[in-house]
Amino acid sequence: MSLDVETVRAQINRLVESKSFETSEVHRRLLQYLAEKSLTGEAERLKEYTIGLEAFSKPPSYDPKHDSIVRLQVGRLRQKLSAYYQTEANGDPVLVSLPKGAFKLNFEVCAPPEQAQQAAPDSSRRVFLLGVALAVVGLWAIAATIFSVRAARTSAVDPWTTELEALWGPMLQSNRSTVVCLGTPLFVRFPNLGFLRDPKVNDWADIEKADRLTETRKLLGASLGSKDILPSYNFTGAGEASAAFALARLLSTRKKDLRLTRSSIVSWQQIMDEDVIFVGPPKFNLQLQAAAMKQDIVIEPDGIRNLKPRPGEPAYLPDIMVQGKTSEGETHALISRTPGLSGVGELLVIAGNASPDTFAAAEWLTQPLRARELVRRLRNSAGQIPRYFQVVIKVGFKQGIPVESSYVFHHVVDDPKPVRP
């Protein structure tokens, strides 16, 4: 079956009007632009510079070597297309994809449902193993490139408000480097097969206790020993990647020594010598479990525990997921700014259990309107905000996207006298 132009255009319109694209005018416009170029045969000759001028209204002085907006947004468009076909597509006649390294869209006839069902038994032995990883595969690569926004800092509009200045003052004034540390959960790699993630196991020393590992071995019908599997820390969640992007977009305009790393390779020496922003819960940033941090509020596997509840405050806030929908629920995030190791420098932890809540918490530290409310909540009777604090945020999300968030309560963390190492 061949595809005619009108059928393809109808599919593009279906994508543009979908929930996956409803919140992003940039990606709707980019999709329509690349679709027309692909249909007219011009996409194969497209250059990054041309897309910048025509799709993003860049001036003639635009230089792709110093402004990566095209590469970044094309990568995100590729992810949105994938997300649509995984979550929304229902009987769509056309599969639209964007191969890596290209600007030309591919248009293919979608296989009828009965064909997909016939193919399922042949691949069932791998579905369980690979399905877990597909949701996050490639996100580390996205997060690893987001810091290229620094190249555009000179042409960007200054995003800083008085409230953002107040929240980030200690790190902005510090002469220490700032490191954003992405939490990277443990995956098990089966050579030549794929990856497995067991949410209950985050330390390789405990991997033999993982129920899913036992189930997978049975499913594969193979006696795989410990030497046949390998640890992998190359993935992160969409919420963590989005949070890191938001942080980079803001901080890169003021911190020239801003860097990105991941929890599996960050060293204790780095944590000692630099200001560190941990993105993701302690189960993904194992250093947070070992560090002696002063905390009144902690993240537990299924919610947030208030160790020192004050009058009117809850002792525990459970995370609630919508039954049957792993990407929808109402959870909580915790923002903690505490002294660095030995009382020197700053540690900032932005974390939630569900990934979208981590992104929502980052928005309270990077978006002017959210920052205004947060500062209002934190101000004391003297009109000042504490240097160190913990804030609980409630987050509602759908399809993995935070759609609402609100302040719950906060505690002030005592400011200790620095003890030089």
C-alpha cells in the first residue's frame, strides 16, 4: 500500500492536534515545517542554518556552532513522535518518524492490528526485558547535550528576577564550581538481549535479590549467572532530564563553570570541593544516603516522611498513582538546600519518586512566577529567606507531564558554623 500526500498531511494534522503536542507550539511548527520539506523533496538538502532561519526565525547572523537550538528541538521532536505512537496512536494509518542525524521525516504505512498480534508471540521472550528500558533509553544522551545552551547565553534575554536572585544567591556568589548531578538508576544489562530495571533494587550488591531478575531468567529459559549480567547506569528519567535542562537554561547565564555529571561517576572529592545540585531521589543518588545531611524531611519509597512534624503538619505524605496508569498520579517532591560536606559550600537536592515530580520541583526554582510564590512562603518576619531549607511540593501529573503543583509546607534548616576539612 502506497501513501498519498493528503493521507500524510492528515496524519501530520492528527499529530499536531494530539495531547503529545498540545503544550508545545515550537514542536508543532517544527513538525509541520519538516513535513512539508519532506513531502516536497527538499528535506535531504536541508541544513541546520536554513532551519534556524526559516523555522525558528533566527537572524542571518545565526551560527549553528554557537547556538544549538535546532539540534535540541529536533531531538525533542523525535522523542515526542515516539511518545505519541507509544501512548496515543489508535488505528493511525501512517507512522511518522525522524531518524537520528537527519531532517527528513519518514512516512510508513502502519501495520494492521492483526499483524502486530501475530508478531507478538515471536518476540514475547524479549518484550518483558526490553520494554522497561525503552521508556528511558536515550534520555542520558539528551541530558548530556543540554548544557550546550551556554553557547547562546549572550543572545538570550536575562531570565533573572529579584526572587530568583534571592533563591540562588548563595550559589551565584560562590567562587566554587557548580555541578548538576543527574540521578541514574541501576539497570541490568543482558548482553545481546537488552536491559532490565527492578525499581526495588538500586545497588548492584543487592541485584541477586531482585524478583524481576529471577522472573526474567525463567522467561528467557536460560541459566544466567552473575557473570552473564552487567550493571548499567546510562539512563535517567524524562523528569530528571527536563529538570536539568531547566536548571542549565537559567544558571548558564550566570555560572560559567556550570557542569553536568551523573551519580554513578561523581566522586566524594567533587562533592567536597564543589557546589552540587542533585537531581533525582536518594535511591538514584546513592551518595545522598551516605552523606550526613541535616534533614527534618526525607523521601521514602512511596512518599515523604516528616521526621519533626509541627502543629498542623502531616507526619507522612503518600504518593498516589492512578491504578492502571503508570504515568498519572499525585505525588510529592522535596527541595532541600543544605550545607555542603563539613559545612562548606552548598548542596541542593531536587527530588521526587515519580520523575515528573522532580521536574515540577525544578520549576519552582527556575520559573519566575513559581519562584515568587516560593520566596513569599520562605520569607521570615524580617523579610529575609533562610539560607538552608526544605520545601515539600505536591504534584499532579498526566502522561508523565506535571500539570499542577502546589506548596505544602517547609522547614528551615539550621545554619551550622563551617568546619574546614
